[in-house]
Amino acid sequence: MNTKLLTECQLCGHKCGVNRLAGQRGICQAGITPMVASACLHHGEEPVISGQLGSGTIFFTHCVLRCVFCQNYEISQAEKGAEASTEQLVEMMLALQRDGAHNINLVSPTQYGWQLKTALVEAKRAGLFLPVVYNTGGYDSLDLLLELSGLIDIYLPDLKYFNDERAARYSGGENYLAVATAGIREMHRQVGDIKLDQQGLAQKGVLVRHLVLPNNLADTKPALHFLRELSPKIWLSLMAQYIPQYRASEYPEINRQLLPEEYNPLLDYASELGLENVFIQDLNSAGQFLPDFSQTQPFNPANNQIGT
Ligand code: SF4
């Protein structure tokens, strides 16, 4: 394993260069030992991830981004959670598997990506057979994604913005566009489009999440265009659940919920582009603490109908 990714930390787009092994901390503030905020069966992801029994979610503390509207800021910014050794991480995964989880869902994993590689190798040796989901904000370095190649079955990245200025203003991510698009290309190279099993559960592939922001500040149309160019069969969650939490009140232009007249035309645009596999959300789904797709239904742009 390439320890330089940690001794000169290059795990995410910030590339802080700090020596994590020596106890130094970079922008994410993560230490060397992974911290976990929760491990549970989660029913609020997309239906192809949560299924009937739930997704085996391990939610990691800290985050490489600094979203001013973060719904999980107590975990991402306020360090809620507890340290977990490699052995404990392996046992968490195996316990979720025993509990009937459809997959192991690593949420906000980037700052611990190097350590997770070790845990995944050991978990698979110990009998983990479920698909592994890498549920990321999309600011992973290419070097990290290459290290993880072969260990991740399903990538669940955000494509938060298609504009560097806004990514820097609202999420503290410099050069976000280049990092995120290169990362999604690499994820797609590794695992391709989503493949379902006979129960309709994802077994492999990329499912991209894009949260539409008020005043079109996520630049949704070019983001959709990029995804369509990557693959017309790309799976996408076009999310409407934005609510102004955490420090959003400091930014008047995003200090309100999304309006139907902002969201609905983007569904038409997805249809015009020919995107085939899109999940949409009811605008009333705003207000959930965790991403909640309980309102989500498959959207078939070909006939502009919900629930195919
Ligand atoms: S994970 Fe990213 S933010 Fe954290 S120390 Fe490494 S390069 Fe910096």
C-alpha cells in the first residue's frame, strides 16, 4: 500500500501534505484512527441501495468538505463519534452482514480511505461477501480511488457543483470541478453503470447524487450534461431535499428551500438529455436529517412519468 498517501496526506482534493501517521491533522481535522458516528441498518437511501432490509451504514466522523449547509454538521464538523480500530471496523461490517444488510455503506469515508482499504481487505478475508458502497462527497483524490480499485462495488458520489467558485464559497473545496469529475470518471471506469440483481438491488456500478440548490447555484444543467456524456445509462439521484441548515443563514442566496419552479424544469432537462435512470424527490422530503429517499420514485424521462 502507498503509505505516502498518509505521510504526505493526498487522500482528497485538498492534498494538505500533512503527515497523518505522525499525528498531524489537515483541513478535515481527522486523526489517524478512523472515528465512527454510527453503524446501523439504514432505510433512507435510494431503493436500489436500501431495499427492504436496509443498507449497512457506517457513518464516519469528519469530512473533507466544509459545506455551510451541512445537515450532518455535528458529525462532519463537531467531531461527534468514537475511534474504531481496524478490528472493530471489520466486526462492524460482519455484524451488519449478520443483521441482514443488503450492503456495507461507508458514508463520508474519504478522510479515512487509506485505513478503510486495510479494513476491507481483512473483512473480506473474514467472510464479508456483501457489496461495498463508497458513499462520498466526491472530493476524493485519484490516487485514493486507484488504491481502492477492486474493493468497492458501488460508488455513490456527490457531484455537488459544476462551478469552482461556488464549490469554494459553500463547501471550501478548491478546484472541486476537476477533482469531482476526474473522480467520477475513474469510479465509472472501475465499476461502470449500475447493475441490479433479481430483487432490484444494486450489485455494482456508479450512482451519482446531485443536490439542486436555490437560485441554480449548483449549476445543475452542465452537471447533467457531463453525466450524460459519461454514459447515457448513468444512474442519478436528482435531489430536491435542500434545507438551509448549519451556517446557511449567513448566505442569503441559499437561505431558503428549493421552489418547484426551480426543480421541475431540471426534470424536463434530464428528459431532453435522454438520461435513462434518474431518481427524483418530492419537494416535501426536505427536512430529513440524513439523506432520505423514502419519497423517491424511479423517473423515466422517456415518458415523463413517475414510477416505472
Ligand atoms: S484527507 Fe484531505 S483534508 Fe484531510 S488531511 Fe488529507 S488531504 Fe487534508
